[in-house]
Amino acid sequence: MTHQDNIIALASPSGAGAIAVIRISGKGAISLVAPFFKSVRGKNLLDQKSHTIHLGHIIDAERILDQVLTSIFKGPNSYTGEDVVEISCHGSAYIQQQIIQLFLRNGCRMAEAGEFTLRAFLNGKLDLSQAEAVADLIASENEASHQIAMQQMRGGFSTEIRNLREELLNFASLIELELDFAEEDVEFADRTQFNALLKRIREVLKKLIDSFAVGNVIKNGIPVAIVGEPNVGKSTLLNALLNEDRAIVSDIAGTTRDTIEDEISIGGIGFRFIDTAGIRETVDVVEGLGIKKTFEKIEKAQIVIYLFDAEKFKVQGSTFKIEIETIKNKYPQKNLIIVANKVDNLSEKEISNLKSQISKLLPLSAKTREGIDTLQSKLLEFVNTGALRNNETIVTNTRHYDALIKAQEEIEKVQIGMDQDIPSDLLAIDLKEALYQLGLITGQVSNDELLGNIFANFCIGK
């Protein structure tokens, strides 16, 4: 990619629709489109102001391809920093291809994945973490992931990292200067101030690194496994949570032979619910494979809902208690919610008796939806949304997390070096590495391989 030529791509989803948007970017984008656009008012596209929209037709020789709205954005005041033209045409797949092929024959090439955003980065319109937030914003499926992506795209995270790096760079420059006067034994960097800066940087890095635990689950959804014996209402509970008939419900034990997954948003947080095969001894090979998968899903889940039939507790109470203790002992790190289902068939006294026998029991009826709201509130208690509510910076990107960990390691080395009063030239080495890792996050330090890996994950047209 030269990043100088004109590129074109469909910016709206592929397939037929009411309208489609075709985006063209490059230094000659407006002059390239102008000869093929005939305004209904006879305007010359080259003479029009930036950020204006014009009604007309796209003409291929004497053939009218479509009536369109053409928006022009003149660089550097555009998304990519170059001249940009967006053609809003009718959503026929045939029309889309005809327009794209017209410009491919006349000076455009197809854009690579994420190339419009890559050009925005290269032209200084976005830094690298903001560019990555564009992809996160497109992929956001709930309020929380949308909020985090918007904050990052506005530059909150970038500003925090850039300010830290700038302060660190100032001290690194003074230490480098000391090396030029090594024979005179001169100190330009105030060690007391430098220690205070290192302490503050370590605190900020720790806060950002710790936020990844929350950010990662918000971005990817929190996996919740629904487990229990066959026919206790696991599929009915999944359907109640999803508010749709997603799983097959039957009185026949062992109906669910495989895991069923779906995601919903509760309080703006995404939860991935997994309905698993009932846990029991079985000679059925297929059901046995499903039960094996159940334990695999429990391993991967962050929250486990153990469900049992409240009616059967009278005669099988000891069995259920043993299973609860087995799960607690086998998965001590898992957040466990113990749910008694089918309480609509019990009296208040019987429900109270159940609660007295099992600590922190949550009674509900998946069939009547009684207690579903309480279960949803309980699920939210396991998610630390304090940072989200306070609009604090939350790290969701694995690349950023890795760079922060490495920067923290280098800062720790610098601190140890300061405590041991090591020579300035050794301090400078660790400082350079810390600066490098922080620079990787915002793109102040980058290379073609890094950019290629990041933008390859974007959709074409963005």
C-alpha cells in the first residue's frame, strides 16, 4: 500500500438494502469523481465547498447508473485527512458493483481492510489506540462496551498515556544529558522529583492493568454456565433469561445433549449464557459427550448457576447438597449462584425451609419468571462497574495490556536502579524500553508489521 493513491470500498454492509454508501479517499478523490457526477442543478463538484452534499446522477459514458447523493470532504478536514467522497446510492448489489467498477477502471483501487482508518492514523487524525477504538465501537453490542469504546476514541486513554510518556521523556532526556557530562559528575535530573514521578507512573500503570480484568469481560461478554441435573429447568431458565424459546424444553430427562449459548445485555453488561447437558450417570454415548462438555464449559465460565428442582429437594436434598459441595470444591475460584427452581409449586413455609438449609439460596420459577429480576441483579453484583460508572479509563485491548505490563516491568527496573544508585547509562537503557512500550500503545512508536496486524482485523470500508 502506497497510502497516496485513491482507494474505494463499500462503507455500508454488503447485500441489498434501502441505500448503500461507497467511500473514496485520496488526494485526487474529488477530481476523480467529478467527471462522472452530473448534478441536477448543473454544479461542478470541483467548485463546491467541503462538507456539502449534492444530488445528481452517476454517469458511465451515456448510461445513468443511479441517482445519488454525493458528499464531499476536503482534506485535511476529513476522516482520513485526505479528500473524501461518499456516494449514497440505492442499495441494489448490482448498482453498488457498477459504481465501484466504474471508479476502479478510472484511477481507484480497492481499499484494504481498515485502510481508511489507517490513513487517518498516518495523517495524524487519530492516534493508534483511538484507531483501534473505532473497531471496538463497530463491534460494541451493549451499553458498557459502547461507552468504553467511545471514551477511548475521544482520546481519554491516549491522553493519559501520552502525558505519562512526555513526563518520563523529559527526565530521560536529562539523564541522557548527564551522560554527556559524565566526567564532570553533574546531575541534571532531580532524583527526588524523579522518584515521585516513578511512584505516580507505577500507580497509574497498576490502575490501568487492573482495569483490564473488568474491561476484558465487558468487551467479550461474561460467560455464565447453567448446570444441574437433567430436567431441573435449565433450558426453561435460559429461555426466561433470553425472553425467547431458544432451547428445547421437554419433560424427558437428557433432552439437552450439547451446550446452547446466547448473549443478552443486563444493565448494559453483556452476559453469555450457556445451557449445558444435565449432570448424571448415563450409558448414552451422545448424552455422555454432552455431560463432558458441561464440565469443559464450567472451566471456562466466570459465573456458574447451579440449578435444582425445589420440589425434588424433599427426597433428593442430600444429593443436591453433595453436588453443590462438589462444584464448590472443584471450582473454588468460580462465582457460584445456587438456584432453586419451580418454587411456584411450593408454599411460603416450604421456601423458607429451603433457604434455611442452603446458604445464599435464590428461589425462582423459570416458568412464571418469578425471581428472574433478582437473578439478573445478582449477576451484576459480580461485575465491578464502579470504574465504568465513574467514567474512568478501562483497558479492553490485549495489545495495550501487554504493553502496559512490559512498561510496568521496565519502570520497576528503573526504580530498583534508583534505589541502588546505579549509573545513569544503565538507568537510561531501562527508561528507553519503558518509553518504547508506552509509545507502542498510542503509535508514537510503530512499525509496518504492527500496523498490518492491527488493521487486518478491521472491516473493508472502514
